[in-house]
Amino acid sequence: MSIDLPFSVTLGLPDALAVLLLFVSWYAIGWVIERPPAGKPSVSVLMTRFRRAWMEHFITRQPRIFDANILTTLREGTSFFASACMIATGGLLALIGNADRLRGLAEGIELVEGADALIRAKLLVTMFFVVNAFLKFVWAHRLFGYCAVMMGAVPNDPGQPAAMERAMQAADLNITAARSFNAGLRSVYFALGSLGWLAGTWTLVLGTLVVLFVTWRREFASTSRRVILRSLPPPKLPVPTAPPESAPPPPRR
């Protein structure tokens, strides 16, 4: 069984299943990280508590230069990754459009003759993740900018009714920006894993599983997670309650 792609490429069933595993793993790990099971929060979810606590302390902190420096650092990180993704996208486009370089790449990794179109298809998968990461980083950068404006609108007087509300708005923007930034990082990880397809189907499967394991470990079994949990109360699990017993009928007279 094979699948015909639009640009004269026939994709065998093992390759198709390997690509499907790549995309399913990418989507599934993102879903689990943002919506973890009860009692097992991810690092990303745990950090939302500290982002809200940051904005609570921000109300009374004078001066606020420290907070501005933190936000500047976050924005510089998103700018760096967005620029790197833009450069990587340009490099991939140049490689896809240059058949001579593709032939050299095919010879270097001992692919079959006439595999230019297949290599283009493989590089397009990598470029999908790189472009997705770029869009996530750009959006995170913009959201951190919104957060900076909202932080500037927080009154200096904690007694004002709008102080806490605006601080929580800034926290929500910060959390949303961090979520987009983390999604961009995951796309970068899986872009690196997808490059294994250039060396063969099983290399793609191995690269996908390695990236999946590393991403899961950093969010659910890392030392940083244990450090974060050290100052947090354990998550509250829902306690099942027994149904109320029906009252006995009144005695007959």
C-alpha cells in the first residue's frame, strides 16, 4: 500500500505511519501538558500559580524595575527563538528549491537515486513545525507586550479597587503568552525529531519517541518540577461523596 502525494511522490505505508506517529505525538503531548490529569500537574501548569503570585506582589513592589527586567528577559527570549525560526525557514526554502543541493544531500545520506521529490516532502514536514514555532513565538512576544502595558496600568496604590483586577489581567496575559511560548518550543523539538526522516523511516520513529520522552520527562518527572512542588501544597483530588440516604417513612397511625 502506498500514498501518492501532490508532487509526484509515492509514500509507502511505513513512512505514512511514521509521519502519523510524529503528528499524533506532537498534538497529544501538547494536550496532556496543558490539560494534565488530576493530581499530576505539569511544570507549565504549576508555573501559572507563580505567575499570578508575581502579579500579586507586583502591586505593592516599589520601585517596579525588577518586574520590568523580568518581562524584558521574557520578551528577549521569544525574539531570539522567533529570529532563529525565521532563519531556519529561509534555509529550508532555499534547500527545497535547489535540486543540486538535494542531490548532494541524498548522496551524503545514501538515499536512492531520483529521491529529490521525496526529500522535498521530508523537508516540508520539518518546515511545518518550524513555521508553527515561529508563529507561536511571535504571538508570545506580542502577548508579553500586552502584559507590559497592562502592568503599567496597575495603580501604585494597592487600596484602589482596580489594582488587583488589573494585576490579574496582566497575570492572565502572561500565562497565555507563556503557553504560546511553550507550544513554540515543542514545535522546535519535533522539528528536530522530524529531521530523522532524512535517514530513514525507523530513524523518524526513533527521533519522535525520543522527543516525546524528553518533553514528557521535563514536564512531569524532572528535577525542576520537584523543586517547584517543594513550596506548593499538594493538589487536591476530588473526594467521592456517598449519596444521601433516603429518610425512613413516617410511622402509620
